Amino acid sequence: MEVILAEHAGFCFGVKRAVDTVYEQIENRKKDGGPIYTFGPIIHNEEVVRDLQERGVEVLSSLEEAEALPAAERGTVIIRSHGVEKRVYEKLQELGFEVVDATCPFVKRIHTTVERESAAGKSIIIVGNAGHPEVEGIRGWSGASTYIIESVKEAEKFVRRDGEELCIVSQTTFNYKKFQDVVEIFNQKGYNGSVVNTVCNATEVRQAEARELAARVDVMIVIGGNHSSNTRKLYEICRQECRMTYYIQTLDDLHLQLPKSVRLVGITAGASTPNNIIEEVQNYVRINF
Ligand code: F3S
């Protein structure tokens, strides 16, 4: 039997980079000492966060928490891939933390654009979900009026002030089609300004690849957290193509009884599934079937 692992299973580039940064900092600390924190959980995966905690990495949930720490405990703080507002960097530095920036470069690019365009006098439109940490972070780099637009309906209601020039960006994980629809409405309204497409295609690539793989294999295994909406979506996509699709969180959930006729097994994983879990499942299937 052959096992095929999807090339883009699990962490996207930005999340992998951020998680690797934390482990690198742990290695560095072995030389230098000093506490390490992440600003918010580095990733929405309890096992990873627990593993880091066991290695002495704590999560700081807010600036207030950072401020409450005695000066001697203010070590290194790592910014996760979502990024943060500009004032968060400044405040952490002012408090004496060493800030290690693991913001995904694609998100960083939005910060730079928003900072530059707002300084040039444009108002900023962020197409994305209000309250999402990435969107809040982006907003925090704008020095001018900033609006968050979540839907076509909101775009239709939006009225520009006289002479107001706009710069439109999007949350990286926003649906590209919806982003285009919103931009189209602004065009119809005749609002001038710049549009920077900052949708990241990591999710789309993972989904397209999963669909293609599921259509080829006899059995498909999708690995990811129970509450992970992107894993559920992957499962649904695969299930449409392959009737024998299994959704598991870890190897413990895998109780496969495969018919003899099964020749090809495909594996993919959601965005917050760590590599070691994917490898465990892959090795298990390879060895046992
Ligand atoms: Fe991931 Fe960065 Fe894209 S965090 S989803 S690669 S914007």
C-alpha cells in the first residue's frame, strides 16, 4: 500500500516560521538564560502550547500582564505570526523586553503598506473580520481613519467623506472572492485610491491540494483539532471526493480496518497541526498496513 502526504499539510509558511522561532529562542536561552514569552499563544494548538510551557515558555495575554511582571522577569517576548499593533512593540520595548518579531512577512507587508499610505493621508479600509487579532494588529499601524469592512453589505453602506482617498487591504486569510466583491463595490461607487491584494493563498493551496489528492486515493485521513474550522473544511472537501475519509485529532483516534483492496492512502492536516503528529500518523499507516 502506498501513503501519500499532501505537500502543504499542516502549518503554513508563516506559522512554521513563528513556531521555529520559539524553539530557536529556547536553544539560545540555554546559553544566555532569561525568561521567554509569546505574546498570545503562538498557535491554536494546545499540545504545542503545552510543550512550550514545559520548556519554560509562558504566554503573555496582554500588555497589562507584561507590565505587571517584575523587571527581572521581563525577558524575551516573541510576536506570533498574526502580528500586533505598533504600540504593542513600543510598549514592550519600553518595559525592557527584548522583542523577537515572528510576524509573518505577508502580514508585515500589510503593516508597512498601511503605515506608509496612512502617513500619505489616505484612509485605510481593512477587508476582514473585526476583532480578529490580525485585523486589530493591522489597524494599529494606521495613523489615519481606518474602517473594517466584513461583507458586501457593509461595503454598500460605506460612505466616503468628501475628498477622502482610500487604501484598501485585506486580512490575509479572507476569502479572495469576497475581497474582490467588496473592491468591486468601491469601484462602482467611484471611490479612488489604491487596492493592495493581501490575501494569502496558503489556505486555498492546502484545500485545492487536498481535493486533488482525495480524488486519487482509496482512503483519506485528515488530521486536526476538533474545533479547527479549517480542518473541518478540509474534511468536507475530502469527503466529497473520497467516501472513506477519516477525521482524527491524533494517532490515538485512528482505528483503521482497511479492506484488502485499498492501495492508496492520502494524508492531509489542518493549519495548526504540528509536524510530529502528521509524521506519527504517516509512519503508523506505512508500517501497519
Ligand atoms: Fe500563514 Fe502567513 Fe499566509 S501566517 S496563512 S503564510 S499570511
